[in-house]
Amino acid sequence: MPNILFKCLFALTFLRPSPSVAEDKRFTVKIIIPAGVNEKNIVIWYDDGKDERIYVSPHFVNHEMTMSGSYISRYATVTITRKEDEKFSGGTYWVNQSPALINFYRAPKSPRLVNAIDVKKTVGDKLQSFIANVEKERDDYWNTHSTAIMDLNSRERKIFFDKRKAVEDKKIQFLLNNKSQYFSFWLFRTDMVYMAGGGPYGYPRITGAQLRELFYSTFPDSLTNSAEGATTLATIATFEVQKNTMAPDFTTTDIYQHPIALRDYRNKYVLLNFWASWCVPCVAELPAIKKIRDTYNTDQLEIIGSTVHDDSTAFLNAVAKYKITWTKIFNDKALQKAYVKSGVPLLLLIDKSGKIIYDREEELPTGIDSLPLLQRLLKERLKG
């Protein structure tokens, strides 16, 4: 599909109807696994339509377990996978309020389903078949030219970007070809919306504004105004948090239960860092952040570190190990949803007016751990 697709997507977005608020629905599903499968090697989670991945501890009695939960989307999406090569395939399934069964016992590779839909057969196989050729071209080119592609100024890197973009364009064409189908809406929410995040340095990603216009121009009001549509729009809004935009305000508490509100720091600069101790690049840049903290006093610059840890012990151990003295927030999901696009580290500098003036993504991959662009900008702005 030609890149012309997005030429008119910068049109003004007019006032839209407010999304509806849906009450939570309940699902129940019985899962039966083959004999001999070790439940410790099974991972189960479900998506409730709020972009929450909710993990369920496997506990099988006579190869069976029943799980239940709430959801706001048309279906709850239940995923069963394995840590090791067990004797069954796992998979992803849609279930609703009708009691469901996913039975691998006599069919490890193709379970018997009752009131459950195999998402791979409904969506995955169709999409994979549609994009297979361009995806193979991209992967073959990477395998042949990976070393040259890593050169930021190489011709091969530009060609690889074009091939990567061709895969994304093909996915969008699949969406448009099937826009009347719910699975296209689900695919957009759970997969394609993230095309705006991540990617190699310098890659011309689709923007949040382009995604928003594609969302409204493709899907009917019954979906865009649904609770599931509201989830999608909230995700898109996160991708619109970038340099030269106003930082979303937030109110939270630090680990000592002291209140924190971004608006309270309008008389100084704020360095906002989302990180985790298990994240190698997050840890690698901590010395540079510590150097910044030692250089500028708190009257000039506030540093706020927000961890994405779920384990409070691991978080506190990391705080002690890396001597993190600046403001610390633990696992605030609402704050993460407002800012974190596609993973950590995320590092933003916010000026006195509340505008984002630096994003870590600007840094060149070489020497990024020392954050040279940030160091230079702070020196210019704060005269440190």
C-alpha cells in the first residue's frame, strides 16, 4: 500500500460524541490440559478491554481449572502459553458471558472449544497470510544486511526502514479491507495502535494524530463510542505525549505518602523518569541522572523517578543499590498509562510552563547512557 495513505490524515478532528460507559461483564472458562503437563510451566492471562493484562495463577485439579473475571470489551481475551515446550499448543481465545470450555486433553494442538473463539484462526492466520510476502522481504533484508543497517547513515538502513514501513502499510490495508469486522477493531486496539511507539532510532513512525484519524474514519460509531473505544483513545493519547506538547498533569504520592502534583513544580524544571531495575538501559543511565542530581539543586530542577516494578522488595533493593536520592513513585498504573508509550526507560524534561522540551528518544544510540543531549540542554537552561 503506498505511503500516500496518510496524506490527508492531518485534517482537524471535530467534536466527537462522548464514549459510552459500559458496566463490567463477567466471564467463566474451564481449561483442561493434557496429562503430564507441569502447571508451573503454564502462564495464563486475560485482557479485559481496558488494556490490562491480568495474570491468573494456574491451579489444576485432575487436569482442570476454572477461571473467571470481568471485562468491558465485546469479548474477554484469554491467553494460555507455556514457559517451556510442553505437550500442548496454548493459544489466545475470545470468551463472553456464556460459560466457556477450552479442552486440550485429547487434542493438545487443536483444543475442543465451547463458547470460545480461537483468535489465531479468526484473526492471526488471515493477517499473517496477507502480510507474509512483505514481512519475508523485510526479514530477509535484515538477515543479509544487519551490520550495515546498524550504521545510522547507511543506504541499507533507509532501505530497511522502507521495508518495515511496507509491512505496517500492509497491516493498515488489511484493516481497511475488513473494517466491518470486529476482529479488525480488536487488532487495531491490541496491536496496530502500538505502531506509534518503539522502533529503531530515526524511523518515521506513524503519529498519534494519524492513528486517531484512522480510528474515526475506519470504524463505526458503535465501536468508537464504546468503552473499548475509550480504551483505544486513551492509548492513542499516550502517543501524543511528546516533545513540544504540554505534559499531562498528574497527582500521586511518593513512597513516603507525600503528595505530588506536576502543577506544583511550575517554578522549576522537572525530569520525569520511568524505569525498572530489570531494565538494562534504565540502570545504565542512572549514573548520568545521579550526576544531574548532584549538579543542579532542587530549586532549579526536580527529578521524579516512577518505577514500573510490581515487586516492592526488588524496587527498594534497587533504590539502595543505585543510591537513588530523588523523588520516588512506586508502580502508579494511572501515571504509567498517561505517559509510557511502549516501555522503559522513558525520560522527559519538562520546563517551567509544563511543556516537554526533551525526550530521551532524541539521543543518538551511541553514548546514550551518558545522556549528552540532556546534559547540554540543562547546562544551557540552568547555567549549571
